[in-house]
Amino acid sequence: MSWRTKLNSALIVATLLCAPMATAQTVPPIADPKLGPADRATPPTPEPRPRAEEPAPAPAPTPAPSTGAKPPAGARLIGLDEFRKLFIGKTVTFHLANGAPWGLEYYDPNGRRAIFRHLDGRCLDGHWEKRGDYYCFFYRDRPSCWLTYRIGDRIEVLAKDGERQKIVKIESNRPISCAPEAVSQLPRFSPPVKGRHHG
């Protein structure tokens, strides 16, 4: 081998040893021809997990319907002072709304005692008290409450269930006479006579 051939071989080897190593290149992704520019953009950030729905507010409570019957238009309720002046120490005669006689009631002047006399002469012994707008009567421990009012020149009473009675007479110095068999001698829960007493 001539010296020139050896020189050329040495130069080639030196060139190969001294040449810098090739830098690795990143191969660009192959674009999908079916996707547009927007589709090839960075994927969107996932939306946060939705919160649990808050319970709907409870509806406003419906006002409770008013209890008790209403007196007729133009009626004026009778207050306690007027009630005492009208009835205490007197005997009151009641008729039903249809005009049929119903009974008598006596208001004792010494306290709140009341005595109701049915048409057949039987009497109920009890007491009365005022509760709100109502006058409540307790006969045999069973309360019965009534509105007492003026309507024109009349005085009427109205129960909570709508039963209406008329006061047709108020008498002084008229004691009530009862049947020989007093109510206190009757069985405690004996059936009442047909209808209902004012108390």
C-alpha cells in the first residue's frame, strides 16, 4: 500500500471519529386529514364534577282555615260587661233558628253558675266562662261555646258548628222550676234530649 493510500485511510478514520454525533430529532405527529384545526388543538380541561343539587325550598305553609262559624254581616259581638248587664240574675228564653221554642237558661247573680231547663222540665246545672269571643257553658263537663251578638234589634247566639238560636225574652225575678228528678240524680252519661241546649 502506498503512503498516499495510507494517508487517505487515516484521514477518513479521523474524520469519522471527530465528527459530532447526530442529534435525535423528534418526529412530528402525523396529522389526521379528517380532523380540522380546532380538533387538533389541545384537549379541553375536564369540567369539574357538578355539585349535588340543593333541595328546593319548602313551600310556605298554608294558613290554617279559621274555625267556627261567622256571625251575619252587620252583627256586633256582645262584650263581657254588656253580657253581665243583659243576663246575670235573669232568665233567658231561647228559640231555635226556625222559631221553635227550645229552653230557658238562668244566670245566677252569685258567680258564674248557670241552669238550663229543657222543655220537658229537666234541668242541667253548670257554669259559664268567656274564652276569646265565645261564651262557653259547661254542663256535665262538656263545654259548648257560642258567640253572642246583636243584629238589628235582635240578640242571637251562634255555635262553632253553625247552629243558631234566638233570644226571644229576658226576664228578671223569674226562677227556673225543674222536674222532680234533678240532673245530678241522672246517670252521668245519660242520652240528652233531642237537640242541643244553649250551654
